[in-house]
Amino acid sequence: MEDQGIIQLYLQRSQQAITETRNKYGAYCRAIARNIVANQPDTEECENDTYLAAWNAIPPNLPRRLPVFLGRITRNIALDKHGYNTAKKRSRQFEVILEELEDCLPAAETVETEHAAGETARLINEFLYGLEEGARNLFIRRYWYADSIESLASRFDMSSSKVKSSLFRTRNKLRVHLDQGGVHL
């Protein structure tokens, strides 16, 4: 079924919307959640919570791109679940990814940094659009989809060390770009 048809089912409040969403985007949502929470029960919970959140959000929201809409919902739910899990010292896998980026991004817990968050997001988008496509895809797969180094190496037909060095260079370029844009760490 096409995305617009799925959205129409949500607008009509048809239970079939959930089934069609699961059929078309279930694997996509599970992959995003699995990369963040790293266990099957939590992955399934995040996937199901995504369908409920989509049900509650459509209407009033009408997503322009359904996979992006679902991906963002799934990622946010998985990040919340990860926070819950790590608060109880159950998992550390996603922490490694966040630590890789901590030198590139300012802390986000003060009023001043919250005010600058929009500018930081704009600068990051500008930076990503300026990257060569391969480097951009590698960066996004690692830091948005939380793909492992091994998964990236396989996906992009690279060695693990080449993936790590490429990500390191891209993070350094991001740090310079943000510094030049007025975002100082």
C-alpha cells in the first residue's frame, strides 16, 4: 500500500492502518530501535509504541514523508527506553555512540544552550549537506540510525578501521564547522 493510503487509513481511524504500517515499515522501525536498545523485548516494545504514537499523532499531524515520521517516533521512543535502561545500569552499547559525538556538540542542559539549539541544528544540517555523499551516509547511519561499526563496514564495503577513521575525520570537520559558525564547545 502507498504511504498516502496508509495515512488515509489513520485519518479514517481504521485499525487497518496499524497492520499496513507494520507490513511496510515494521522492519525499518525494528532496525532503528534494535540499534539503540539492543535487546529483542525492548525492540518489540518500541515498535509497538511507535504504532500507538502514530495512531495518536495522525490526525492532527499529516506527515509529508511517512517513513521519516515513523523513524523519528521510533528513535525518540528507543532513546527514552535506553535512558530508562541505562539509569538502572542495564546497557552501555548506545553510550559509545554518544561519547563519540560529545566533543562535537555543546552540553544541552542550560537555557543558553537550549536557545542555541536551533542554530546548532542548522549548522549540522548545513555541514551534512556539504559532505560527500558516502561520508554523509556513513555519518548518518552511525549517529542517527546507531549502526555498529561492523554493520557500517559491511554495508559500505570498508574495513572497520577505515570506517572508524572516516567517522573520526568527519567528526573533526563537524567540530571545526560548528566552531566557525559560533558554536563553541
